[in-house]
Amino acid sequence: MDSKFTDLLKSKMSEASYAKLAALENEKVLDFVGSFAEHCNPASIYVCDDSEKDEQYIRDIALEKGEEFKLSLDGQTIHWDGYGDQARDKANTKYMVYKENLPKMKSLNSVEYEQGYTEIMDIARNNMEGKDAVVKFFCEGPAFSQFTIPCVQFTDSWYVAHSEAILYRPAYEHFKAMKAAEKDDFFRFIHSAGPQDDRGCSMNLDKRRIYMDTQNNIVYSMNAQYAGNSVGLKKHSMRLAINKSGQEGWLCEHMFVMACVNEDADRKTYFAGAYPSACGKTSTAMIPGEEIVGDDIAYFRNVDSEFRAVNVEQGIFGIIKDVNAEDDPVIFENLYKPQEVIFSNVLRGPDNKPYWLGQGLEAPKEGDNHSGPWTEGKKDAKGNTIGVAHGNARYTMRLDYLENFDKEGFEARDGVKVDGVLYGGRDSDTTVPVEESPSWEDGILLKAATLESETTSATLGAEGVRTPSPMANMDFVSYPLGEYTENNIKFIEGLKEVPKIFSTNYFLLTPEGKFCTSKLAKKVWLHWAEGRVHGEYDALDTPTGKIPLYEDLKVLFKKYLDTDYVLEDYTYQFTFRCTKWVNKLERSKAYYKKMDADCPQFIFDKWDEAIAKISEARDKCGDEIKPGQYAVCCGKGGAGCGCC
């Protein structure tokens, strides 16, 4: 297939690379690669298929170009992003929005389309000059599936290409098999690290831009290396998919997918879960004894009237800080095996081994890290001490390395059937450890939309500040929040069975300021939720849902943790705190009004109804309602616990 870029592409590609591109018989792919070959002007372009030969070529070139360096264990490499390129650049990550759509996007970080396009194309012009680029094809979700979103990445960073080869399913063969009507429907990503220093780090950080065009499903990323800014298929693609799903009636969510394994009943029950950063998402997905399908992004579809989910990715791009043998044994073990892992922004010690914060091992006093050559006590230009590793340092590895990997669930082209959805925030004094929502709509509006993450003494700024994080997804929601929330509510229409929604809170504090339970207690809350899905436990009513009976939790704590769970602790942990809940809902109302001027009124009406219900309960039962007391004081019936 010829195009106006044929001669140019042939001049920048080997005969084999051009043949791979032409074999797709996809005019839109040819125009995408050709237009940016002309505009960004790389010296050469290598086109990958799905072969192991091409996977290895990417690994080799990343090392050859000094974007990665070998570590002591075979397969392990280290990459540095540079001192000023360590996290997502929120200020320069913007939606390019047509002028007529700008009013409804004003609460999101947006730029008028023509203005943004002119700026990003000016930056991109000749940004690959003298560099070797690579084109790779991937799938979001399983290939050859109704969940599949095909993607093409054009980048001059071999570290980015290597990262994506670990994180995403290959899709060259999927592109070849696309029917004529499908050939225009894929995501495009153009990335350039720009000029790089001798450690492979982007230099022109003042011109770092990540501009997303959700109207045409293309993302432009320039002068960035940190994967959150450069790996297009992760959060950039997620933003495109959220917008696409909102138009098409499915969901893209910032969620893990896992199987709760009940050996006594010989069954696996699939849960999805959303947690803001540092609120227990990964540790929940990796609970010992359970199985993981995916840890970060999920697509949900109605498949034959069932709520089904796939993991978008095939790997993990995880924060490595505090990954240690005690708290994350499965991950920790895999970081010490001779297998393919990319470490980023950690210390490479004199022994050529990686060291990070919270590793549980004594780190060397010198080595190399994101700041360059490092010795203990080194300070940056502002006089701040530079630690062993960056707090946002990462590891990139395949999910199928993990012993608890659910291979069958991961490979299911129609996804796994989801029976429960978990939403958890960080909350020291309001929500109980686990509570079931009385309905799907209540779950979305009272559990998901009200999620907050509370700052701690380890966080910069004031302690105890609640940051709203509806659905744990606010950094990636790419159309108005009210409409997005309403689409979550409507998704279950037409389903034969609707998953139960549960809230969890691992961070409730005792009056003395200590966590009420150990980190392992999340296994108990999960298995109570699993039992509720299958109708095996009774529950007590609260103004916002249903909580466990003490007798059931006592058995579960003994069974899974070999711990004696006492009634006094249960009563404190599952007390409903009325004023705290009213304040939480008022904060949610204020946030939604700020974020979406056209938010559907029924959302606020639902919250006002909940506030009225809680206020009535407070008048009858007192501000702190003990387990079982609500049913007695408010005449709700149901099981009692003798607390009243």
C-alpha cells in the first residue's frame, strides 16, 4: 500500500521494517507514522512485529543507547529519569479541546484545540533529529476480543518501548487481522524524549508537554522520560479509554481485578477495587492466598447480560518504596530473581544491585541514582538532602511471574464475571472497616463518589486534610465528573446480576492514634464480602449500608489470622459516626459543585436524602450509633447484637 509518505518512510526504514508496516494495509497507520517521520525527523525508524526477535532487539538497543544499564542478576536493568523528571507532570498534562466543548471541560486541565496543537507541534518539530525511533503495536486488553483497543506507539525512547513490551500485550497480528471497518479505530501515541544527556535523561524539561486529544484518540508526549509522562499506553491511554467508554456505554476504571479464593467452598469470586494512591490498592490485590488478574486498570462490559472485566495490562509498573519481605513478600521475592525487571530511579550500589527506600536492607553509602553519582548526605541545588532513591521510584515487571497470578482469568477473552466491587479511601475517624451498600446506586454515590484520601504526618502539608478522589480516578477522568458518575450508575442496566458494592477502610484509628487492626485484617474484610456475595452471612443495618455481625468476624479472624477478635474492638470499629458522615457528604457536594457546574441534580438530591436520614438517626440514637443500635432505635428490624 502506497501513501504520500512512501518514499520518506523507505528512506528511514530498512526493507524489512517497511514491509512490516505495509503488510498491515492500514492507511491511517501509514499516515500516522509517515506524518511524524516527516515532522519529528528521526534518523531511522524500526518497525516491530510480535516476535521474540523484535522484543530482544528493543532490549538490546535500550542498553546500547545507555537508556538502561545491566544489573547483577540476568534480565534486570536500571533506568534513570533525571532529577527533574520523577513524577507525572500534572501542570503540563492537558486535554486539547475543541472550542465548543471548552465550557464543560473548564474544571479539567484543558487547552483550546488549535492553540494546543500549534504549541505541541512546534515542540515536536525535529525533536527526534539524529535519533533512532521505533514503532510498536499493542493491545489494551486481550487481543481478538470485544474488549480490545489496538494501539500504536511511535517513540525515540527504547526504554519506553521496552517498558511497554513488558506492560502490554503485543498486537501486530491483531492489526493485520483487523477488518476494513475496524482499521480506523485505534489509539495513537507519539513520544519523544528529545535531546538526552549521557545517562539517557531528557534535557529540555521546560518544554515537557503531554497533550491528549480525546476527540481523535491521539496523545502527544514530548521531552519526558518518566513512564507516567511517556508510556502512552498507561494513564494517557486510560484517559482516552474513559472518554471512549463514556460514549459507548462501557467503563474504564482505575481498578484491580482479583479472585477471592474460598477453599472450603471450592470457589473463586472475582472482585474489582478502586483505591486512591497510598490507600491499600496494591496490597489488597496482592493479599496472600488470593489470586490476581490485574493491579491497576480494568475495562468493564456487559457480556451476555453479565458484568465482566479484563485487565488492560500484562505487567506491573509499581511504586517500589516500602516493598519489603514482610509487607509485600510476593513482589519482593520476584525482585530478587534473574528475570526481566526494569528498576527506575533507585540506587545502583557498588555491587551492581538495586537499593530503594523501605527495602528492609542496609543500603550502601555510595553509588549512582537519579541525581547522578551519589554519596550519603548529597544535597541538591536547593540544599535538600538526596536520599538513596526517589520516593516515586518504580519497578516494571510481568504479572505472570507471580505465584498468585490467575492465568485463566487473565487470558479470558470475554473477561471474568465480577460479583463484588470494593472502594477504599484513607480515613482515620469516619468510615467503618467494611460495609455493604444496599444498592448499586447507593454504592456509587455513597461509597465511590465520596472517596477521600487523608493526609498523614508523612505527607507534606497539614495533617488530617481530606482530598476528594471520586472512584479513585480524578486524575484521569476525561469528561465532566457528573456525567461520568451517572454513566457508572447506568452501567448495570440490563444485567442479570448486579455486583455488590462494599466500602473498606484500613486506616481507622483508635482514640490513642493507632491503627485499629493490622495490615493483614484486609483478608478478613474481603472474605466477609465474599460470603455476603453468596448469601452466607447476616448483617446489621446502618444509615448507609450493612455491616458484619461480631460472631462472623470472630470466626473469620481466627480462621485467617489465628487472632482473637474481641467485642470491644468490634464495637468501636463498627460504630456509625453521624456528624462525621454528614460532614463527609457535605464535602462531596461542595467538590462536585466545584468540578462540574452542570452536574445532574439527582446526585445532590441523593446526598441530601442521605444527610436527612443520618440526621434523623442521630436524633433518635445519638451521634455515635453502636452496631445493632440503629435497627432498635429506628425500627429497622433485622438482626440484633445485644449492644443496646
